[in-house]
Amino acid sequence: METWQEAAIVADFGAKFQIPTISFSSPPLVSSSSMQLRWPFLIQMAQNQSGQMNFIADIVHGFNSQKVIAIYEDSPYSSDSGMVNLLSEALEKVNSKVEYRLVLPPFTSLSDPKGFVLDELLKLLQLKSRVFIVLQASLPMVNHLFREAKKIGLLEKESTWIIDEEITSMLDYVDTSVLSSMEGVMGIERNYFTSSSAYIQFLENFQDENTDTVESKPGSNTLLAYDSISVVTKALEKMNTNFSSSKTLLEEMLSSNFNGLSGNIRFKERQLSYTPMLRVIKVTNNAKKHIEFDTWTPKLKFSRSLKESTSDGTTETKTWKVPTDANPLKVALPRNPAFDNFLKFSQNQPPTGFCIELFKEIREILSGQYSDLPYEFYYDFNGSYDALLDRVIDEVNSFTLYFFVS
């Protein structure tokens, strides 16, 4: 099973009839003892989610974004609040946080999914952050989510969308019209060693069986499926003719220790014990394209900035909402500036001085890239330097730029 929702259903039957069950997914926050008690015959060909959440946090840090919006589809089997908590903990380490959680109910429970998803996405237009992280969603929900997001402008260049590994694995099945609207979306997938003789042989056989496709390369779940069959066959070989019970088979499967196509196959507390290498892909021209930068691991992190490594060589990705005429940049001026040469203004006169000239020069430089940067002056700021910093950090006013002259 590729998703935890599927795995939970089948694992219930596995427990009832004592049948070993292999899942490519795992719940975010469930203790090992609880898992073994409820699903004693479940084997997880997956790691816990903390590594992937740290990976996403490093991506967010690479774009210097301090706030993100988390989106996920809830399910009756595993509420994704655990995954969001893991993401929040990872973001705290890079001085960022989740500004808003958009929780979508199970797709099958919606009588009007198109209208519901659209209404929920419209709420996001009022938020400051333009980094959207989709942590969990079914294929039908993915199709509706990105179709409606495109319609209301949430997939423009000023936005950054990141999808988790599970959703990335679905991209080959997303509607073509939706995939074309997802250009620029960043996904996460595992990085495998593709130079081994076993992988090369498997790739040749795989391509022989998939000659009707333009570019036939096995995905992560294909490699996991191959390795899961190896887990079963190697366990049966060790048992030979001494097959005594399903429990014995389960124990032999859990004692696996070999190098598979997806990595080292060894289990600890009934889930894979190795930490996978991860990489970022970017949707472009209705396809996935790898971004050329070093593979991520918890210890190595990234050696280069993501902004230096986008798939097309540009740095167009934004992480904040661009000011408009309806919501202009707010420039706050201190009520009693100390030096006229730096800043001077009166009730009937526009502000002048070095700070004003500097602001106008910077705005001129940026206006081409950020659509002219409409702005308004505010003359009522009267507080200490600490209060000024608090206002900036808390972002009380959208897109506020403060001049502070001591």
C-alpha cells in the first residue's frame, strides 16, 4: 500500500487473519508499541516523517521564508495534525513557523468538492505568506486543489508550492490539464544509487516491459515494491520447507538485511532503519525535472542555496505577497526624527531627506521585478527601537518598511 489510509485498512485484516502486510507509508506520530499492539503483522517499508519534515524546513530556510501555509487532507485513519506538528518543530529550528493550517476533509465526504476547495483557497489570499506546503492529499483532492489554486492566482511566480514525497509519487497520474498548471511546483523524492549492476539490470528489464512510454524509469514505489518482494522471497528461502506459521514468516521478514534497489533493507521496530537521501524535483513542461543541487541528508544538508539551483537557472520564486494598489506597501516614519538631513516632514509637506531618497532609489531598482511597488507613507510611529523590531517581526502591518533615525 502506498498511502497510510490504504495500509491501515489492509493492516486491520492482516492482524485479524495473521497475514504479514507491507506498507510504503507510515503514520506521522504513532508509538512503536501502539503500532505493534494494533497491527502486529504490519511491516513499514518507510521511515518516520521527521526526516522529510526537516528536509522541507531546510528548503523553506533556503528561500529565507519566515512563515508558511500548511495544507493537508484529513482522514479517518490518521489525522495529519501529527505531521504538521513535526513540520512546526522543524521550522522552529530555522526561525520559521506555520502561519495557517488549511485542513481539508476527506474527499469522499464532500458533496461539492470543487466549490468547497475553492472557498477554502480564497481564505489564503488574505494571508501574507506565499509558501504553501501540501503534506497529504489523495489524488482526486490534488487534482481539485491545484486546478482551483491556478484559477485564483495562487500558482503565480510570486508563490512557492512544495509537495511531500507521497504526493510527488502521484504526479504521473495527475490529470494532464492540472499538471500543466503545476509548473514550478517543487516535490520531494528519494534519491537512489543508480550505478549498481543490480539497478542497471533491473532498469533494462523495466524498459523492455514499458516500451510504449517516452522515458521509462522506475519510480520510488516501483523500487520499494521490488525490494518488498525480495523481503518475502529471502524469508521463504531461509525457512525452506520448515514453514510453520505466519508469525515465523513475519519474524524472518523482519530479520532482513540486504542491499536492495531502494537502499539498505533492514528493519528496526518494524520499519526501515536507514535514513534515505532526498532530492527536490520541479514540475516543468508537464513533467518532473530534477533541480541540480546536492542531495540532502540530515547531516550534510545542502551545500548550495536553492535560489542558486532552480531548474531553469532563475530566481523567480517569491515567498511573500507582492504589494498592489489595493494593498500597498506601508512605509512608517518616526513621529519625531532626530536629524533633518536624514528625515524631515510636516503635516502639509511630503517627507524629504537621505532616508527618503534611499527608499525611492531602492524602490526604483526593485519596481521592474515587483510590479512598481505601490506604497503609502504613515507618519504616526512613536516607539522605541525594540518596539520597532517587534513590529517588524510580528508583521502587524502587511509589507511594512520602517525608517528609524536615532
